[in-house]
Amino acid sequence: MSGSPAPFLLFLGVATFYGYYHVVRQHYGFVALYNAANRDTSPASVALVKRTLYVGCWAPYAYFLLTHPHARVLLGVSGAPGPVATAGGYALLAGWFAVLGWFVTRHLLESGGRLHNPKTPYLVGTVVLYGWIYFAIARLEPVYAASQGPDQDFLLLSIVIVVFHNLQYLGLVWFHNRNRYAGDGAEARHGLASLVNRAPARFLAACALFSLAIYATFACATGAFPACHWFEGARLGPVSWNQIGLCLWWGLALNHYYLDQQIWRVRSDPDLRRSLRLA
């Protein structure tokens, strides 16, 4: 063991970056579902959507990494942004405005004020939200005055991003489950899955129970959340129990990211298309 915290911090950094990548990819997945449902799959439309979404989400994130003092320290850069970083920040801000403005302009020229596809307000709302998060909200961080590390430095950013993402995901999973596990004889075929997804209240209750039993337990074990500090100061040899808790927390998240890449394959899964009402 080297005794250095650098490898563990590198793991947390890579996991955080991959988590953001996963969220942005899921936003594109929602846009793709809207396009499939509305038969809006022309190459020009797909290219415009990809450019708008990816630049619209990644440019604010890169701006945050370049300009936020705490993010710069994590990247190993000290001091205020120099001329190059400042120019890069302005370029990213300009690029964000450019792709958003061009997408809205194209929509107004082609469709006026009519919204034929829900992807338009969804895409614009997502890009505006991420601009607001990283250009504005990030300036307030850390909002937790007693912050003791990077996990607590950016709690507000994490909450805003995760809430938006999770609400979308819960809606998609409920829609899928309601369609797949309902119908005559569903309980005999699907058992508990049919029982849980029979009504929205049951589905939400099952999600809340899982969150309290698993997510809350792992969250408290990380020591990163202000109101819940389990195992504070406890160690297992050279590592702390909170480091183990962070590994379990991120292991759960990384498992979710991997499974998402495998289960939402609309093109190759006819059952999934039927459950999402795309067949």
C-alpha cells in the first residue's frame, strides 16, 4: 500500500465523470425514444439533435472544470484561471449559446410555434437546465459550509442533476412495466413484478422501500452526506469504513450504468419495443 490518497481519488474522479457521461447518454436515449415514437428519424434531424444535446451538456461541464476553484484543485491546477483557461471558458459559453440558438432557430423556421414532437421542449429544457446548473448554480458551491471534501463540495450540483435524471427514469420504467406486466393472467406469468406494477402507488412504494433499504444505507456508510455519518473515524487496516462505503455506493451506481447499456436496446429487442409502444 502506498499510503497515498491519490489512487482512491482517481477512482472517485473517473466514476464521477462516467456518471455524468451516463446521464447525458440517457438524455439522448429519451430524445431518441421521442423521435422513434414520432417517426422523426431523418439523418439531418438526428445530427442536429446530437450536436445540440452533446455540446449543450458537455460545454457547461467543461466550463465548470476550467473555472471553478474547487474543480481546478481536483484537476491539480492551482490559482485563478489564466488567460488560456479564461478564453476557453468564454469559447465554451459561446458554443453553448450557439448550438441552443441554432436549434431553436431551425425549429421556428421549419415548424413555427408548433410542437410536433415532445423532443423539442425536452431537448431545449435539458440544455437550458445544464447551462443553468454549471454556469450559475456551480458558482454557489460549496453551499454546505462544513464541507470536508469533494463529495460535499458539490452536493447541490449532484442533487439538481440526479433529481431531474431520476424523475425521468422512474417515469420510463413505470411506463415500460405497466405495459409489460399488466393484462389478463399477468400475475401467473410475472408474479411479483405484476403485483408491484399494478398501480403507480405500489410502484412508488417499492421504489421508496428499495431506496431506504439500499441507497440510504450505502449513502450513510459513505460519510459524505451531512445528516448521516456512519462509521466516522472507523478503519479497517489502512482504509476507512467510509472509503469502503464509497466503493459500495459507486459500485451500485456503476452496475446501474452498465445494465442500462444492455437492457434498453430498442432496435434489437422486439419485446422492449412493444412495451414502450414503439412497435
